[in-house]
Amino acid sequence: MSTSPTSSTSPTSLNELPRIGAPASRGLGAAGFTTLRQLAGVPRQDLAQLHGVGPKALDIIEAALSEHGLSLK
């Protein structure tokens, strides 16, 4: 069971991010990232090294994190 609270202020599945793209979703999933909250504090350059995760996906992730008061490192 998840220990994270589920609410509109708690980011959920990365698959719910609009326009992130299937390759980026697969790359993040393969690296073990399944929720937006898990990406908070991860260095941008680390995510950029994942297969399928490019500048556009990173910009979308950063914008989504920002909406929830979170950010990449």
C-alpha cells in the first residue's frame, strides 16, 4: 500500500502528465520512477541521461512539479 496521501495536491502517476511522451514514460518507469513526487530533488542531468527523456519531457516534468511546490535538483 502507498504511504503517500492521495489528494489533488499529491502528484500521482507519471502517465497522467500530458504530452510527456511514451518514450519518456518508459524510460522513467524503467528507472523505477512511477510518480511525480519521486522525481522531486532528482538532478535534471540524471534524468536527462535516461533513454527517451529529453529537454521537452524535462520541461513538462519541471512545470508539473512546480504546480505542486516541488522541483528537480
